[in-house]
Amino acid sequence: MNTMLDICKRSLYMNIFIVAIPVISYMIHNGSSATVALVWYLLLSLCIPWAYLSFKASTFGAENKRINRIIYVLGWAVIQLATYKLMFLGLDLNWLWGLPSVGRDIIFLVGMYGQVTIVLIIAYLISQLLGGSHE
């Protein structure tokens, strides 16, 4: 199987757990629900892939390539900072708030999946450039 496709597929499985808790917390809390959902998302999007990458059997593609956990954590931090800069300091999101609630939710879900997938792909590419998954 293509390694990138394998990473995307496994990211989808991980995101079922990463996204479910923030979405549920967003639905059941009032007032600070967005903050609660954000904190849970940040925690889970860091911890679940890191824990998955900790297992020796966590390899990707037909060549059984591994992703370095340290590179994943560094990539995660860079993507979170870049997202913050884009959303809060540079991007006009007025169009987003004009969408119905369901439309915004779908965009946020796709964005959350995209973040984890992009970090895994970047970490995979850098891990391979550095010669594997040495930690």
C-alpha cells in the first residue's frame, strides 16, 4: 500500500477518537464550550498519535517505515502555531461565521483531521530524511 495513503487511513482512525471527545464536550458545555473543546483537541491530537507511534508495530506502508515521536511533537507544535497565526492574526474568517452551524462544524472537523494528517506526513518525511525513526 502507498505509504501516504496508509498514513491518511490511520490518521482517520485516530481522528475518530481525537475529534469525538472535543465535539461532545462542545455540545454538552455552555458558555466556555469552545475553550473546553479546544483544550481537549490539543491534548488528544498530541497524545493519541504520540502513543500510537510509541508501539514497535506502528509502521506505515509496505516497507514498514516508522515515524519518530520527537519529530511528531515538534511538527505538531509548528502546525499549531501556524494555525494560530493564520486564524487569529492573518486570515479573514467572516465568511466562516456566516455559514450555518452544520457548515462550520464540518469545516472544523475537516480542519482537525487535516492538522493531524499533515503533521504525521511531515513527521514521516523528516523521519525518512534523517534515516529512520531513531529517538
